[in-house]
Amino acid sequence: MIQQRSKIAKFQSLIALLLMCVVLSLLSDKFLTFANGWNVLRQISVNVCISVGMTLVILTAGIDLSVGSILAFSGAIAAGLLKFGIALPTYDLYIGFTLLGALLAGTLVGAALGTFNGFVITKFKVPPFVATLAMLTIARGFTMLWTKGYPISSLGKEFSFIGTGWFLGIPVLVWIAAIVVLLATILTNRTAFGKYIYAIGGNESAAKLSGININSVKIWVYALAGILAAVGGIMVTSRLNSAQPNAGLSYELDSIAAVVIGGTSLAGGRGTIIGTVLGAMIIGVLNNGLVLMDVSPFWQQVVKGVVILLAVIIDKANHKEE
């Protein structure tokens, strides 16, 4: 009986997604269309990238509340450098940036902020919740300083192609998310580093005794979370063709929700990247369905909160039975 429940638990996210699709297709004739399907996939692409990074963090029994702010700052950096470059009037110097240069700069900013999170958590033993909460405020403040509170817009067709273009009949955003998922799946399932992540989340003391460099792995994990948040920031900025100072608000909540709904344990050591993708799809389909049914945005927040709570309760129940 317990084994049967365990098998069902492995597929509960997929079952929930399929049931949700069936119900929404019955409630709205606009839901089950190709156009709406691509729309949902584009909408969840950013959350998928962020949630993959969040999964790696939570697998180590950590948390990262700063991904939304890192997303905003990284996107603003890329947009600002692409449009304005760096001017140093004192030295009569101007440094311009190509598209690739601006994208790399934005990604490096995300990597640096994520690495700083990991450094503070490991070297000063600051709880991940507190350290990343502080970074949430710091990165948001940097975003406001960089943009001066105004959007950075009109970034060019090449940049906007990332967020609005299609390649081989599939949106570029979906391609980016798919590549991130593929690489993260290989990382967690086929590499020693992936095994270290699970080992630390499962039992950190045992992992340390087995010779794993706990601090190094954690720093790398938070750095990867920062990089993926930066990728998400570039995706959002490109889709809007504008870097908004308030971009990424509450994105950390959506990513945590996707991870939890996808079956990753908040206690660490248990979960999969594919599960997180399914969790992100559930959230995306739920949001899309509620919009199609003209449900108030306020009620949408209530429904999303209830779904997250149910996911945690189910996870706890499954964990007790194992």
C-alpha cells in the first residue's frame, strides 16, 4: 500500500496538471488552442529558469529570496550598457557594448550577487533566509540607483528578438528555458556535483564527513541561482524591450511555489528538475485559466496561495509515509 502511494506521489504533479487542463478546457473554449498553449509556455519560461536555480538551492536545504531583485538588476545592467554604454567624462572615455557584451555583463552581475549570497551564508553562518532577504533589498536598491527609477526602453530589434522571436517554429524564450532544464538535469543526475547537492540536503553532517567541501558546493549553488535569475532578467527585459525598475516583484514567491508544487522538499535532499518544470507549468496554467475566466487578480493570489499550501501539506504527508 505504501509503495503504491509512493509511486502515485512521484506522478502527482503530472496528474494535477492534466486534471487542471481538462477542467479549464471545459470551462473555457479559448484554453485548449495552439495560440494559448504557446502563450502559456512563453509566460512560464522565465519562471522555469528562475525555479531551476531555486531547486538547486532548496535541494541543499537553503532558500533564495533575492532572485526577483537580482533579475531586475541584471536586466537593467544589460539594458543600460547596451543603450548607453559607460561614459567617463573625466578621462574623456566612452565604452560601448555590443549585444553579446551587454548580455555577458548582466549575467556576470547575477553570478556575482549569487556568489556573495553563498559567501555570506557559508563564511559568516548567516541563515539563508536572512542573507538572501538582505540581498533582495540591496539588489532592488542598486536597480533603482542604476535606472534612477525610470525604465530603460527602446533597446533595438536584436535584443527584443530574444523575448519575442521564434526559431524553428518555437519561441526563443521556450528554447532558452528548455536548454536550461536540459543542462540542469544533466548536472543533477549525471555529475558528482549533483550528487554532492543531494548529499548536503539529505544530511549535511554525513556529507561533510564523507569529504564533500560543503562551503564550496553551496557557494556554487547560489552562484548558479544568481546566473539563472540574470538569464530570467534578460528574458523579461527583452520581451518588454524595456528594463523596468520594479521588474521581478514577487518572482521569488512564484519560483518557490513551482519548486514546492513540483515535489521538492523544503527540508532538502529530495526533488527533481523535471518536477519543478511541472510545478511551473501548473502555476502558469492556473494563472492563464483564471485570466481566461476573468477571475479577479486578487482572487488569483488567494487561489495560488491555497495551491501552494496544499502542495506543502501533501509533501509532508508523503514524507511521513516513506
